[in-house]
Amino acid sequence: MALGFVKPKQPAESTLISARVRQLLDDGTLNNKDERVIKLLKLEGEKSRAEIQEFLRESKEGTRQRLNNLANLDLIQRQGQGRSTIYVAL
């Protein structure tokens, strides 16, 4: 019998992306980068704009617009203000 570490289970992709998000992806409202942001926040929890910007390798303005759009669609939540602002998945 082999002894070893058991890898923690990763959430199934279907549990990371809700039916609503899937529909928004299918109808073109969201794109691949939007989906990546949602998955990142669900897997790793809260992130700053700068962390998400680095993850996406996107401009500051592009990331800001993306996060505002996702927040307006009630897919993520903005917490805090100014430099201490973080984002979490809903």
C-alpha cells in the first residue's frame, strides 16, 4: 500500500461558472477574460484591481472597465474604496 499525500479536490468547472454566467458568455455579453476573472475570484477569493490586471496582462483602464462591467452585472462585488478596494465573486 502506497503512502502519500492526497491532492485536494479542485471544484468542478461547472460549479465555478453559474448558469447565468454561462448564458452571458453564450450571448456575447461576457468574454473569455471576464470568465477568467470570475473563476479567479471564486478559486482564490478577494483580489485587488492590480492583481487582476497582472493576472490578465491587461491595461489598468481595461481592467477597471472590465471590473465595473462585472460589478454592474452583479457577478462580482467591489469592497472598500480607493487603494484598498478589493473584488470578490458573488
